[in-house]
Amino acid sequence: MSRAVLQLWGWPLAIFLVSATGLASALVADGWGDAWSWFALAVPVAVSGWCAWPRRPRQQSTERR
């Protein structure tokens, strides 16, 4: 893959892979698979919440360094 494609699609692809393994684990596994599916399916929710969280703009410093 080219560097530009990986920079653009790297994180969405990683989130997809974690979510897909979580869905498959929830359907077929038991025990540790349940724990993995909970974690894996919480990752997209946590990432979405982090991205949607409002942030304050940075204060411009008047001092020179």
C-alpha cells in the first residue's frame, strides 16, 4: 500500500478489524470470547465519543520563547 492510502485508511481499517473480530467472537466463542467481544465492540463507541467530545480552542500565548 502507498503511504498516503495507509495514512488515510489506517485507523478506520484497524477499527474495522477489531470490530469484525469482536462480532465474530460474539457469535461463535464463549468465555474469553465474550470478554473480547465486549472490548472489541466498545472500541468504535469509545473512539466516536472521543472524537465527538467538545474541546476548547488553545489559548495563544503572548510570551515569546
